[in-house]
Amino acid sequence: METNPTSEIRDPRSAFGGPLGAAVDWIADFGGVLIDWLIGLGNIATFSLRTFGWLLVRLPRKETILPNFYQIGVLSLPVVALTGTFIGMVLVVQSYVQFRNMHLEAKLGAVINMSLVRELGPVLAATMLAGRVGSAMAAELGTMRVTEQIDALVTMGANPIHYLVVPRFLGCLMLIPALTIMADFMGVAGAFFYAVYLLGIDSHHYLENSRHFVGNFDLFVGVFKSLFFGAAIAIIACYRGFNCDPGAEGVGRAATTAFVYSFVMILLLDLLLGIALDGIYYALWPEAPKLF
Amino acid sequence: MKIVMVATATHISDSRRPLIQMEGVKVDFGRQHVLRDIDLTVSRGKTLAVIGESGCGKTVLLKTIIGLLRPTRGSVRFDGRNLAELSERELTGQRIRFGFLFQQAALFDSMTIAQNIGFSLRQHTNKGANEIRNVVLARLAEVGLPENILGKKPAELSGGMRKRVGLARALALEPEIMLYDEPTTGLDPIMSDVINELILSTRRQHPVTSIVVTHDMRTARKVADRVVMLYPLPRLRADEPQIIYDGPSDRIEQAADNRVSQFVRGEARERLMEMRQLNGR
Ligand SMILES: Nc1ncnc2c1ncn2[C@@H]1O[C@H](COP(=O)(O)OP(=O)(O)OP(=O)(O)O)[C@@H](O)[C@H]1O
Ligand SMILES: [Mg+2]
């Protein structure tokens, strides 16, 4: 990626004074922000397209892929497993009292496992990935940008997108399903443990209800959504790193904005995909069992 | 799977044509103008030194030549082809004919020294691990570094050592064109001279065209056929050319323009007066 010194947006400050001038200034500022935002959107779209393009043309070598996969997948497992377990237990703690008041303890398993598998597992795994891996990637690539290592790659005839972004993108995309399943599993196990052994809910009913309401489609929905989360995390983190501002401050900001933007994007995608997939589900199985 | 080294571009090219031709090049960063109306040609097999005070745009000049920066106006021709008209792939093909020593070395800090030096060999040749290792060892010896640093990471080396690793890395593919950004800055006098000798011997071994950005007049005099001096734009009148000296390296001290002779002799008197005037305002 070349740094392009040509982009220059003129600042059309008004020649008016007084309140009219202030209003014109405000509109100009607002327009400026809007334009910057649109340019950013266009840049990140081009960045993604170039990444996808390389996926079709030529994959990176094993030596560049494997270390990234190790970082993204293996090293993230413990923290995903741990947080998954706790989320499962917390859900039971939170819902138990309300369900008991309505005499619906037996349905607890259905509700909890459904939300784990559909929502919390994938979102949690993605959040952990964004925090642990996304911000680290942004900081690493940002440092490479600031210390001219990315320029050095270019001068040595290596394409930085192919060499740096594609392995990270593939790692996030291919390993986030595994992380999601890990979060699901540990969450389900943690919830079961808490509900059955600590709260004394009847395990037969707990499991029966879960089995009746939570189907393969729900598991699929969770894993399917996670693919989008993984892709978004990798693209946002790499893009922030590549467009890092100079200096230590720039690198720090690249890391934090990578996390914040990824997190917002995860929630946004979750909402949109949730709506779309629900539509598909009831179109396919109109007679599907409803909870109440 | 690899971009195999293209030897084809050399034999089509006309050997009398200058290798690098800059015409009317202008480079801006936002509102800051750094280079303006630069016309510069570098002939095959010659060594050009670029001097000029800190911040005048020497690094920007090198980066424009290799296509890391796009000129705002004007054109850079390499071997007769306008860089701006090349596709990404063609540009890559041209870039591997260059070696670039970055001012801060820009070593890949996730890789060992051996991997750094061997990087372009692994990317662009079909050499096996042993062959690559031999080239790496040879390059390392040329820049006067011991073998035991091969397994280290760049962060474990001193600044001068990093610079020399950067030089070894840039020379690994035996490029046709070498761009050196201050090759001897930060080195002791002896090591500086080792690097000067290396630049000269590289040229004897195969016909390499070089551009050496330097603050070191000894280096300029020793390695260069020709010296160009850039002057910072903000202190130049609108009608003055930015290149204030362009000529042989041995007569630069007697240059008519006293900005040049003062720079070469390292006299700060006039500059100090100018700075005092600025501060006094
Ligand atoms: N990426 C960039 N963005 C904005 N301004 C830049 C950038 N790179 C260089 N400049 C500006 O261009 C001018 C010239 O910089 P350059 O690095 O070419 O100087 P130089 O001649 O190499 O100096 P030195 O001898 O100190 O290395 C400086 O004023 C610098 O502020
Ligand atoms: Mg410089």
C-alpha cells in the first residue's frame, strides 16, 4: 500500500460573520466529517476486496499461515473456554429466580442453552478474539507501518496484503467457528453444572427441554454468524494497522479503535444476521416448536 | 507459485537510455510542499550522491523513485517506462530490480537476521535452504558482521548493526539499482569506510547503478561520480531551482553558489544568523 501524498481536502471556510457564519461553518464541518467517513468506508471496502482477490489468486505459504493460526486459534482457546463457562453459570444465576417465580424452572435449560448457542457463544468468542487477537494484530501491523517495514515489504516485491493480511484473515475466518463451539460447549456445561448440582434442578427435565427446543439449526446459526464476525475482526484490525498514524500514540490508537470498531461491528452484524436467519428459519419450518 | 525473477526487461531495454528519468516531479504532503520541479536523470552504471540539509526531501526523493510515493505532478521513468502507468504486478516486477536501504533499516522484527537477509531470495528465487544460507553468509561477511547474530532478532542488535543488516538484505538479490539512504550514518569511521568500499566493490562486481543519500562528504567524494544538492523548498524563492548543485564530486567545494560550499565545509555562520533573525521576529 502506497502512502498517497496527493489527497488534499480543501477547507471551504465561509467568509460570513456572525450566526450565519457559524451555521455555515457548522455545515461545512459536518460535510467534512461525512466526506471523511465516506472515504474511510470506500477505503475499507477496497481493502476487503483486495484481500478477497488474493484469496482467489494465490494463498500464502504454510510458513506464514501457521504461526498466525497458532496465535489466533490455539492461544485463544483457554480464555474463550473460561469466559464461556462463566457466562453459562451467570445466565443460570440471573434467570433462575424469575423462572422459579413463574414455576418454569424446568424450561430453564431450553432458554439458557438456546441463548448460549445462538447468541452468547458466538458473540463472546468474537469479542474475545477482537480483544485478544484483533487489537494485537492492529498494533503489530501499525508498528510495521510506522517503522517502514510495510514499505520495505513493498520494495522487496512482496504484496503486503497477500503477505500480512491474508494469513490473518484466513486464521480468523477458519478458526472462529472452533472458538464458538468451544464457548458454546463450555457455556452449556457450566450452566448445566450450576443448575443441576448447585440449584438442584431436575436434570432429566433440564436436558429434555433443551433437546426439544435447541436444534441443529440453532447451533448452525451461531457458527454461521461467527464466520462474519471473524472476517470483520480481521479486516478491521488489519485496516487500522495499515492506516496507523505515526508514532507510539498512533499504534496505541490503532489497537484500541480496532477493538471498538470490531465490537460495534460484531453487534451490528449479530442484529442483522439474527433478523435474516430468523426469517429463514420460520420460512423453512413454520411449525417449529415455540417456547411458550 | 513464485514471482520468478524477470530477466527479460533488461535485454529489451536500450542501454544508452538513462535508467532513471525524473521530469518535473513535484511531491506534496497535504499543504506541505517537499519537492518541486525536479528534473533528474541517472545513467546506467553511475553512482549519484544526493546531499542536502536535514528535512529537505532526500528520503522522499528515493521513495518517489522506487514508487513508494506517487508524485503530485511530473513523471518518474524507470528504464523508459512511466511508473504511474504500470500495473501493480508490473511495478512489482520492476521493484525487484531495486535494492533499497532504509534510513532506519526497517528490518522485519518478527524475523531473525538470517530470515531478513534471505527474504527476497525466498520470495523470488527457487534457491534451496542451503544455497540461501550461503548467500546470507556471504552478504553478512561483506558488511562486516559476525555469523553468530544470524539467529538473533533485530531488536537485539545495535543501530549500526541493524543498518548493516539492512544493507546486506538490500544487496541479497544483486539488484541492478541500489538506493542507499544514509548508508554510513551511525557507523564509526572505520566501519563507514568499510561500507564505502562495499559500495565501490559491488559496482566492480556487476554493473550497478546507485543513488546514495548521505551527509558524509567523505562518502560522497569516494563513491560518487556525480553529486546533486537539494535545497529545502520553504527557504527557496519561487523561481529558483531546487537542485542547487549538480556536478562532479571533486569540484563541489569550489562551487560558485556559496550555499553549496558552506554546506560542504559545514559552516553554520550564515544559517545561525538567519535563525536568529527568524527568532527575533
Ligand atoms: N509521510 C510523510 N507525511 C508527511 N510529511 C512527510 C512525510 N515524509 C516526509 N515528510 C516531510 O517531508 C520533508 C522531507 O522529509 P525527508 O524525510 O525526505 O527529509 P530528508 O532530507 O531525508 O532529511 P534527513 O536528512 O533528516 O533524513 C520533511 O519536512 C517531512 O516533514
Ligand atoms: Mg532522510
